[in-house]
Amino acid sequence: MSTFLDSARIELSRRSTGTLFRKHILTKGDLIHPATGKRIKIDDDFVGKLKSNFDKKVCPIVQVPLANDSNQHVEDPDRNVGEVIDVEVHGDKVYAVIDARRNADKFKDRTYIGASAMLSLDYTDTSTGMKAGPTLCHVAVTNRPYITNLEDYEEIVKASADNSDEAVLLTEPTTEENVDDNSGSVEGPEAREHKTMTKEELIAALKNEHGVDVDALQAEAAKSSDTTELSNKLVAALTDAGVVKLSSDDSSANVEQVVGAVVELAKDNVELSSRVEKLELSNNEIIAKTE
């Protein structure tokens, strides 16, 4: 049965509403716990569980608070400048993707230089009451981080299409970890490459995957263009013949005018043919009488 906590967890979403930055927060290896002095092994298993718990939203809100003037980690909402919306693992390094919703300029101009991750080594999942293992609780902005030799904040610029002669699919190569949800172990990074598509490949993909036949649409457009050209020629010929008369404020005839003019010409042609036949009959009668 669904509970209030389940509903609350579903409603929480990690969406980007500010400026995105990528920040290196951990490197695989040994660390010393700042309070207990205990050695912590940051290995594939630790990183795999950390990533898995983030993706499962074991800690649903991972905020980005500013450290106070004593360089302490505080979770005062008024000191929060954003949210961690993703955790990435590249090789032996762990990165937090930060959505900066306030003070983004200070990340850009390096007023905010460092970061320190607050980790729970065995976080209690409030939806189950069970211990979940290593979990990221927040990433504090500080210029005196506990872990040093970390990469700087890197702004993530969203790609946009330019005026290129060839259509391409703009994607970013990603690295995925094959994580066993039960053990949290990581089999290893698996690079996933996105191939740039040529115009022909993109047209084929549109037809096969989405049912959009670009070639047929282009042919239809060409027919439409030919029809327009033919209509323009008819208008010009009919206008020169005085069949279609255009007003001074209208330089073109519509389709109804062209059709009407052709119909009138057809009627006139029938009437003239009928008159010619009558004249021929009368002439034959006159010839017969004179003979």
C-alpha cells in the first residue's frame, strides 16, 4: 500500500533550473575520517553503492550549502545555493553535477573555489528504515575543503545546433557503471559512444523509427511548386488574352479565377462550335436550292 512518504518521494525531482557545474568530489583510494581517524577505503564497491543510492534517491534532497564563517557544514536552507542533480563516475574520480540556482557568477569567476562532500557511511533509508550504505548528503561550498587536489568547478554548457550544411545529432559521450543493485559492486566503466549521423542516415532514421518520409514530402513539395508555376503561366496567358482581368491593387489571380476563366472559355468554345454547325447546315441548304 502506498504511504505518504512514498508519494512525497515520487514528487521530488532533480531538475535543472539554474546553471550547471560539474565538481570533482572524490577520488578512489584511502581517506582518513576527520572525526574518528579511521581509514576509509574508497573503492569500486564504495563508489558503486554511493552512485546507486543517489540514483535511488535514498537521500532525496542533496543540497549545496555554503560553509559558515568557521568552515562548518550547515544545512540552513537560507545558505543553500543549489542542488546536486547527478553523480558521475569517470575512471577513479567521482563528480557531482550541481545545479546552481543562486550566485552562479561566483562559481564562474572562482570566488567559490572548493567543495567538500558530506557523506554518510551507512545512511538510514527513511522509506524502509533499513541501512543503505554510503550516501551523499550534501556538497558544501568551501574554499578550505578537507579533501584537496580536486578538480575545479567546470561549467556545463548546453550544446546548440549551428548553421551546418550537414545534419548531425548532438550528443555527449557518457560513461556508465555496471552496478549490481544487491552488492553495489562495479564491473567497470563502460564507454557509450554516440555516432554523428550523416544527412542520409538521419533521413533513414526518421523514416524507419518515426514514419516520416522526407523524400516523399520533398516530392510533394516539388509537385506543389510545379502546380504553382503552371498556375502562374495560365494566369499570365489568360490575362494577356483579356480573359482574366486583374484590379490595380491585385497583381495575381487566385485559383477560383483561373478555373472560372477556363470554364467560360470552354462554354464559349461549345457555343461557337454550335454556331459553326448551324451556319454550315444553312449554307448546305442554300446550295441545294440553287441547284
